[in-house]
Amino acid sequence: MSNSKPAPVILWFRKDLRLDDNGALTAAAQSGRPVICVYIREPESERTGPLGGAQAWWLHHSLSALLKSVEAIGGQLLLRSGKAADVLRKLAEQTGSDRVLFNRHYERDDLDAEIIAALQEDRIEVKRFKGQLLHDPHSMRTGTGGSYRVYTPFWKALDRDGDPREPLDPPKKISSSLINLETEVLKDWDLLPKNPNWAAEFDRIWTPGEKGAWTKLAAFTKKPIQTYKKDRDFPGLGDATSNLSPHLAFGEISPARVWFATRQLGEFANADIIHFRKELVWREFSYHLLASFPQLPVKNWNDKFDRFPWSKNRDGFTAWTRGMTGYPIVDAGMRQLWRHGYMHNRVRMITASFLIKDLMIDWRQGEAWFRDTLVDADVASNAANWQWVAGSGADAAPFFRVFNPILQGEKFDPDGSYVREFVPELAKLDNKYIHRPFDAPLDVLARAGVKLGTTYPNPVVDHFTARDHALAAYAEVTGRSSEPDPRDA
């Protein structure tokens, strides 16, 4: 390579598959150097965990979109497989690059430290940029200098700081290296399901990629956000929520961009906007917990739960994963998860509570199932939310808060529209029994074409008996008795 030409800069894309508000990309474009863009398919590790099947589907389509976006601004996105340090060192050697830029991802700080050290051994400069979160979790501290363990003070501290930084506009052009570099072919990565194609309905629901993220954001801020606080808990209402979670999980849109989109609506004190922002900040809080307790996905935050007598109920777990528990709201959620790679947030809490407290199955089994089947699986949020339901996490719901799947269904799916969509064998059952078919008279079941135990399963457990068993186990482990009347949760 001629010494008269500036050495190229390597831009490493990870879970930041966008051009907009991308600090590393902006810095690369402004450097005046040729930019070599690369996405690395890394081997699984204990820290990053396996890539779930649903997210593999998403990644394929998101990378396909990013390949076109990078090409549109004059670049080329290389696809490589291997350990990140090895791939980056080899790429630097091939191109004469002496600088690697990438955006920070807090769930893998320890891995990144090893990569940075390896690159620096080769005298390669490394620069990391923020953008995955609204704030740096390591800089958020309580008055005593510790990390936050309770959400409300965390929200108040973040709110006091005012708006986050302004998002960066995408670069219109990058200078591409003229070196001919080898790249792998996306379809050869076999990220898409084949036989069976369990993702057949995903295309109808989702459009992975930056453009899809902006479309979801525009649709949400146009109308649903106006009734977000009231409607967000009702799964039968359809698009009452933003549906941005998978786009945020893959970094196809930044939280700062989402935050400022709500700010531009004008009504800064609007209760619906504030409620939505609090959901964004709950994601931040989850990463704050992960930064202070990196084992959050695999260990109880509260070590008292290490002694909890979890059940090895394989049949119960199978019934739960297949949406065949005999409790319609639970089954509707689990079937939505399989069909769409997604589940409404209210129903996630109901299904998680059922697995943990009705079936007495370790929350880690549920976390692993969600990680494999959710398109929006996020290491921090997934783990924090499962530990929240289990009662073992920071600022968690108390274990004795047991969701009653019957009452939850009747309260949040009162006309049964959600159940009827995903549990069609109950579609003709009237509203009175749609969430409790096991209480329906035989003639009512017959008119609806329902035969319990044949067309729809009997309950795998009696909720109230299971609840009492779980609370007794909790009391033995912790020495705490349950609160009054938690049956109505």
C-alpha cells in the first residue's frame, strides 16, 4: 500500500445495525479515511449466549437491509466469521488499518476488554462510542455512590438530568477502500428456518431493518401513544404499543432517537408520553442492573432464592411452551410467541408467573425459552424481567404476588378477542367462560364445539392449590409469610 494514501479505518457493526445516530459510523465518516465496514459472526460464548432462532431470522433480514444501506452511501459491508479479535487483526493486517471503531455494548464489556487488549498489542488504536443506551450505567450513581437497585429513584435521577444528547444524523457518504476484500455470503450462514418454517408469519408482522424501525416509530407517535397509558395492558387492542423492542434490541434505532421523537410531539408533561418514556427507562434500568451484576441472566440477584425447591416438571414445561396449559390467556400468549416471535408485555408477566409460581419451574428455563423464541430477546431486559416476576431480582415484585390467570384474562382481555385469535378452538365460547372453560356447563361447551381433554386441554394444575404450594415453599426458604389476599392479583 502506498504511504501517500491514508490508512483505512475499520468500522465494526454489532447490535447497532443502523446508519442514523451511530457514533462509530459518524466518526469513521468524518475521519476522511477510507472506511471498511464489517459484521462478525462470532462463536457462542458463556457471556453472550446462543443466538436464538427467532433472532437469527431477524438478523438475516436486518443484515440484508444494512448491506444495501451501507452500499447506498458508498461503502461495502463485509461479512466474516470467527473470534472478533482474530477477524479484526487479520483485517487490519490485510488493509494496513491502524484504527478500529465500534459502539459500546455493556453486556459484553469483559469480552470487549480482551479484544481491545489484543488489538492494542498490534498497535491498533481502538475507540468506542455510546449509543445503545440513553446514559452510561457506570456513571449513574446513588447519593452514596452505589448502583441503583430500585427503579423509581433511578427514573427520578435520569429525569432530573433532562433530555439525553441530541441524536446524530446519518452520514450521506463514506469513503470506501479500493482494496478487494473477501466477504462471506449471508445466505450461507443458514440463519433462516427451513423445514418446518416456523417463522412463516413473521413477515406479516415485522420488517427488520432501520427502515422498518422508523416506520414503527412513525405509526406509534401518530396515534397509539396518545392512549398508551390506558391501552398498553390490553393485548386484544393490537397496535396499542410501539412494537419497537426488536428494533432497539438490534440497534436499528437508538433510544435517543425514540426519546426525541416523543419530545417533538410537544406535550412534554403528557401522561402517555411520560409513561412510554418510563418504559424506555426500564430498559435502561435493566442494563444498569446487568452492569453491576453481570451474572444477572444466570444467577439470582437475591441469593436466598438459591435454596428454592424448583420442580423438574417436564410435562408442565412442555405444556407451557406449546400453549396447552388449559388456561386460555397463558396459552394465547405462548402461541402468539411461537407464531409471531413476540408476546404482549402484560401476557409475558402472566405466562412467566404461571411457569414460576403455578408450575414451580426455575425462571432460568423460561428465560432461555424466551431468548430462543423472541425476536426482541435482550440479555438485560429478558433477565431482569424474569427475575422481577420470580421475586429474586432487584426491585422485584414480591414472590407472593401471584398472577391469577383467570382474573388477569378477564380484566385485560374482557371480550376474549386475544384468546380467540390465538386459541381458535375456544373462539365460539361466550365471554363468560372464555377465560375459564373448565367452569362452563357441558351444554355450553358442546354449543361452542369444545370438548375438554380432547379439543382443548384440562388445566395442568389447579391454580389455587399450586399457588398455596408455591407460597409455602417461599415461606420456608425466606421465613416470610404471604401478604393478605394475593389470590386476586
